[in-house]
Amino acid sequence: QVQLVESGGGLVQAGESLRLSCTTSGRTFSSNTMGWFRQAPGKEREFVASTNWSGGSTIYADSVKGRFTIARDNAKNTVYLQMNSLKPEDTAVYYCTASHRRSGATATAALYDYWGQGTQVTVSS
């Protein structure tokens, strides 16, 4: 059974940093596109960041560009989201996702096939 398990969420103050981790099991995604999405209360799920299989090609939502960094360690079956200069508007449940795709990063949720349960990030002002 494929599982994606997120960790690293929590409560921080504005301007602080967090690093989210997503560890996969049940199959390897070392050749596949992976990403992060988030959903704030009362809002639709939105794209945050995506990486191709190697981490050499990444894309970001405009709202997080320059503050967030996605990275992966295929040997550890783990993808990370380093979040710096956090803002209250970053408060959301963050979801890790993996695709059957073996091409580039993508912001299209429909192209992802597996999702984690999410980890809560709360940023206080």
C-alpha cells in the first residue's frame, strides 16, 4: 500500500521558518514528479511547489516564490519543503503529493495520483 506521510508542521510566529518532510512507502517515487499543495480554512486546495524526479527542475506558486524551497532525497524516499519568512496567510494544511509522471514539475493537481493526509501549519502575527 502506497503511503505519503507528512511531518514538521506546527505553530510559529510570522517571520520564522519550518521544514516539512514527506516520506513515502509502498513504492519508490525516485523517478517521479512530486509536489506540495495547501488548503486554508474555507478555501480550495492550492498549488505550492513541485519538483521533477531529480530536484533539478522546480516550480513555485507566486505567493511563496523566494521564501519556500522544495527539495528531495531519493535515497531516503523523502521530499522536503523549507518554508522561510512565514506569513499568517501561509496558515493551512499542507499536503504532499506524488505523480505517475516521469517528466517535469507540474502545478496541476489532477496530474497527481497519491496524496498524504496533511500536516497543519499555523503562523501567528
